[in-house]
Amino acid sequence: MSEETLEPPLPPIDARTEAVAERLFGLKFALRKDDPKHIHDEWEHAADWIRDGYLRQAIEVLATADRTQAASADGSDYEERMRVEYRELTARAGRLRDMLQRYADGTLDFEPTCPITLLSRQLDVMDEYALILRRRANIERISLVRQRIDTAVRGSNEWRGRTDPRMEHGNRQTQKKSKGTMNQ
């Protein structure tokens, strides 16, 4: 332990850790829009206790990043990556759908430079990709967040081959009621 603090001494610092610490240090200057050279000079002349604090933060950030990268590299968490991909895709498609709707309503506050037909085609492809992910998730028995019906591709059956999880309980009750009715 250090005499001045109760912190353990820093391990040897490599260039990667030093660069991340300097970047973290530089974030405090972000609002002032200082140039990188000025930030580097400030970093080089910072007090040891300030540098140590940022180096400890950098070590922690890099350790967490390395653990996360290792976990995703072995493919063990592909289900979560699929969920994240699906959520991101549907969020983007939703924003594009909203923009196209505002354009159609005449309430869009800018004129898109890209042709609307191309944007509409992009939305169709995004919706089709979301449908493919839902079908794949169904086959692989991966639970995805239920998608709004208005994001399904026109003319497709969103729940084809799968039961709406919200309705499973209701269907069982309906089946019990109909059996009870038949027995009377």
C-alpha cells in the first residue's frame, strides 16, 4: 500500500493503458474544445496523484472491456447479441417509419436529400430482416421482445409458426372452458 493513500501501488503501465488514461483525462476538457496537443501537455504536467487516479480508471475500464470482449468472442452469448441486434434494428426501423409518416403527413421539418422511394425500400428491407430474425429466434428458441404488429412486413403473418406469449395463458383458459362446456 502507498503511504499517502490506502491504494495498492500501480502495476507497470503499458502504452494502451497510458493512452486510455490520457483520453479519460482529456474528457474533462471536452466542453472547452481544447486541441489534443494542449490536452497531452496538460496530461504530461499533471500532478502524480491525478495521473494515478486516471491510470487506475483506465486499468478498470480496460479490464472490463477485455472481459466483455472475451465473453463475446467465444460465441457463448450469441443469444444476447441477437436480442441486441433485433432491438437496435427495430428501433432504427421505427425511427425511419416515423420520419416517413411525418413526410407523408407534411409535418417533417426538413426535406430529405435521399429519394423517399429509396427510404421506403430501406424500411421494407429492415422489416424483412426483423422478420427473419424473429423466425430464426423461434427456431432456436430464443425469446425476443415482442415486436409491434405495424413493423411486420405487409402481407406477412408476424406470429406464423409461433404463439403470441401474451395469449398462451388466455388460450389455455379458453380450452378449459370449452372442455367444461362439452362435459355439461
